[in-house]
Amino acid sequence: MPKINKIPTEAEIYARLTRQCSTTEYAPADIKQKVIRAGLGTNAAERIADRLINEGYVNEERYTRAFVHDKFELNHWGRKKIEMALAQKGIRGKKVQDELAKIDDEKYQNTLADLLRAKNKSLRADNDRQRFQKLLSFAASRGFELNLAYEALETMIKSED
């Protein structure tokens, strides 16, 4: 007998999401997307997301803090890439800027320098100029500011001489 996929009720989805939100941080946009994917409409998604926010299961500030920390510490993303990823989730403004400002500048620059050194070892280039451009492009793709990448590359070149 074939299995029939039934659309879960709003209460069932809410219960599932409370369990998920108690172990992992989610953005409000993620919650709405999960509800819609489960088969309910946008009105139900709004109601469930609002309820989870009001009950403290979903908190945009907590999510932003965790996202910034994880993407920098674990994925080695730069501030620009983190900011753009949060904007895609509908999170913008002062709270994002505040969390990004909490990243230690020295650690940020050391992370960038480490990434550039590692990439430099695996990079193929015809000349130094091409290598420099490729490394600069790599840093930008990871979300690091071009001026910081340029300075890190200049320092790396001086230390090689």
C-alpha cells in the first residue's frame, strides 16, 4: 500500500519547531521557510514564527551572535561575507554591525594572513602580479575587505624577501 503524505497541522509543525529551536538557533526567515516547505501557507508561517519569537525560542540577536561567531571562527569568513549572508536572511542594521565589531581585529588579520599563506601554497600563477591578483580575489571571495587583504599580501611579500 503506498504511503500517503499528509500535510501536518499547524500544532504539529509548531511542536516540531520548538524541539528544533531548543537545540539550534534559527533566524525568523528560516522558521517561515520551514513552515512553508512543510506545506502550510505564509499566514501560518507568520503565526508560528511570531509565537516562537514571543516565547523565546527564536531570538534574532542570539542568532546573529551565533552566526557571526561560527562563520568567522569555523568557516573563516570575512566581515563582508557574514554581513551579506545575514542580509539574505533578513537580518540587517545595528545589531549586525555590533556583532561584527566584536571580532578581535588582530585575530581577524591573523586569520586573513593564514588563509592567504595557505592559498599561496596551492596557487598556480605565471608571475608575481598574477599571483597577487589571484590572492586578492580569493580574499575578497571569503568576504575580507580589500584594503586589509592588500596590506596582508604586502606584508607576506616583504617577509618572503
